[in-house]
Amino acid sequence: MPLSAGASGAEALAPGQDLIRGGRAGVVVAGGAEACPRPFTIAASAGTEALPTQSVAPTTGPAAS
């Protein structure tokens, strides 16, 4: 399984698609869900270096004005 930080729901679709295309399953339930940011999940994401380490000001959108 790939290591993801935000696209895990989308990446979960590929193995399901492979099961269907390979004839090993007729129906697959696949996807992802958002999780509440808890200290453990933040620490786990930080350990994979998936979190930004610098603040970057937005250049477009309502937050940029």
C-alpha cells in the first residue's frame, strides 16, 4: 500500500478497481474518510514528513486580500 497524506481515499479506489477488473470481485466498497486531527495523527503525519514546515501566504482567493 502506498503512503498517503490526503489522497488516501482516492488511492483506495485503485485496489478495488484491480479486484473488479481481475474478476476477483463483482462489487467493492472503497474510499476514505476524514479524521479528526488528534495529537497522535498529527505526530504520525509529521513523522512521515507529510506536514508543511513553513507558513506560506496565499497568493489567490479570499485569504490573499
